[in-house]
Amino acid sequence: MKTCGACHRLFDETSGFCPVDGTKLDPVDLQKLPTDAEDSRIGKTLCGRYTLFRTVADGGMGRVYQALDQRANRSVALKILHPEVAADGVAVERFKREFEISSSLPHDHIVDVLGFENTDDASFALVMEYLEGEELRMLLKREKTIRPERLIRMLSQTALGLQGAHDRKQVHRDLKPDNIFLCHTPDGDVTKILDFGSVRDNSENAKKLTVMGTTIGSPFYMAPEQAQGLPTLDHRADVWSAAAIAYECLTGTVPFAGSTGPAILLAILTQDPAPISEAGRAVSIPETLDEVMERALSKNPDLRYSSIGELADAVGAAYGLEGDHRLWATLPEARLTALVAERLPRKLEEHKQKKATALDVSNLDAAFRAGSQGGPAGTAGTTLPDDYVIMGMPSARPAWFWPAVGGGALVVVGLLVFLLVRS
């Protein structure tokens, strides 16, 4: 392994210069170990084999480091719990379950979790493959939106990655841009799903770590049934979250906004999002996506797509693509770009024709208004026959109408008198 003396990143033996700062790389054995006055772990070896070279990320649960696995001679990522989190028994159980579930779901689009360790400083660590790239969240902060073909490839790969978990009745429950990692390659991003620590396991006899009614997840991407803490929550909550992510990726805005967590959840439970073509008008989001997002973000899980794969298929079809997410997950992004450019215009023309041939409600309303003013459209000023009937009533009362009413009244009065006399 080699390392950069400036940023302390680790690289394989074939690398010559650091792609970040251009520094010439040297073998790890020839470099002095890094130190950090604010983090005593940097430069230390934990668990007898992992030498920590630099901090990669810092979150609410723990800190992630890039480390050298001296036994395997490779770069790995160590996610180590913060001390206060390590003292929480439930948090530690979730951490262990993240290892158990992630390691049982080996897949090209799920981060590879290699081990669970007790650290030398009374904490716990997950050992994972080290990923080079960035979280989707960082990409959106920088670019606000992403191209449709990039989204389709990412959504397709996410669907493939989660299918195994969903088949086992395991719900990720915290899909968000922070937990979708994009490894950049010449053919396009390779998506890796992170953090299975919030998984809801609906399989038989699964251990429950969440009290009923508790909500887990990020508010902006939380399905309505998840926001309510309903026990019926299943994999379709992940479908909703994936749709919310797609909406944000294409438009630059989340489908449900709010200044506080409760305000966001209230919007999710009581409001409908703006059609995605309206929210994304500035970036020319096609109307063909409106029905797709409306179904995917339905408050009733029974009305949503039954899988993220179906959602990805619908998004691709809305851009005119043929095939399905299994194909699109493997196509180079440049090829998807060419296909969208070629086929979207035809898809939009088909959509336009479909709208034009649909029932014109405004014309129907005009016909009803004309009828209420004397007959069907085109009959204004026409003398109608005496027996002409509109909505079951004749246009004028016939000569026998009032005598019949009077006779009926006399019969009713007579019956009442008879009953009173008998009583």
C-alpha cells in the first residue's frame, strides 16, 4: 500500500500520485504515521490490525476513518461509535444488527461489511470496504440536481441492492441521500447503499428494537405510515423514500418541506406534493413523470409501486427508455444519455396526443350548461313540444295535474278522519 504525505489517503501499489493534491505517493513503510491533535486515534493501531490514517466523516452516531488493515494489506473504513453512543445498549444492539444484516446481504450495490470489533478505547467498530467517491447528499449540495440518466442508473442499482433485503422482509427504513454512496467510474456511478442500522425486520421471530409507535428515519424521506409509527410498515416505505429522493434529485427540492421535523411530518400526512413537472419546470422535467411520482408518493401503500424496481422501470419509461432497471443498472451513463435524447421527444408526443384525445371536460360542462337553459346545445330559441321531458320531468304541467293533486289530498284527509273515529 502507498500513502499521500499531504492528505494521508491510502492507495494501492499501482498508484503514483495523489489525485486530490498531486503529491507523489510513497510506500506506507517509508512514511511517518500521521497525527492529529484533536483526535488521538489518528496514527494508532486498533484491535491489533487497523492503523488509522485519517478521518473520513463525522456523524451523530460515530466517526468514520480510513485505515490500513495490516493483515490483509488493504484500505478499509472503520466506523467507530462515539463514547456516549457506545454507552447506550440499544444503540450498540442496532450497530451489531447493522453488521449482521449487511454481512448477510452481499451485493455489488450494498457496502461490504467485513467485521464487528470491540475497540481498545471501550467503543465498537464496524469494519467496511473503503469506498472512493461521495455521498449523494454532497453531490446535491454542490450541483442541486442531477441528470435524469444518472438518476435512472442510480435508482436501478438501488433497486437491485435492496431486493434481497426486501425478499427477506427487511425494510431499510432510512433511505436518504446521505446513505446512498456514489463510486465514480468511467461508465458512470456505481451505487452503494449504506447504513442498515435502522432496519425493520418483519420476518418471523425477528428481534424488535423499536418500541411500537416510535418513528425512525429522516423526516424529508419518511413514508406516511413510517411517520405514524404504524406496525404495518413494510418494504413499500422504502419505495416512498426512493421516490422522494428521485423527486429531489430531479427538481432540487424535496416533495414535502417544513422548518421543523413535526412540520415536515404534518405536510407528509396532510398535503400533496406539487406535480414534479411543475416543481422542475426550470430544468424541463417532463409531464410524463407526474403520474409516476403521484403513484410512488401515495399515502396509501397499497396504491404505490410494489418495489423500487417497478418505480425505476416507471421512471425510465417516462423518459422513453425500453427495457427495465436490470438493463439500465449496467448500461454506461453515456449510453443512457443518448437513449433519453433519442426517445424522450417521441414519448412526449405520445403523451400530448393522449391528452388531446382524452375526454374534454370543459366541453362537457358547456353542454350541461346549455341544456339547463332550455335544452341541448343548439336548441336555444326553439319551441319544444308539450310532452318534451328533461331529466324525467315534462316541460309544463298537463291539464290533469291540479285535479289529481286535489283528489289525492281529499283521500288522505278522509283516511285520517276514519282513523280518528275508530280510535
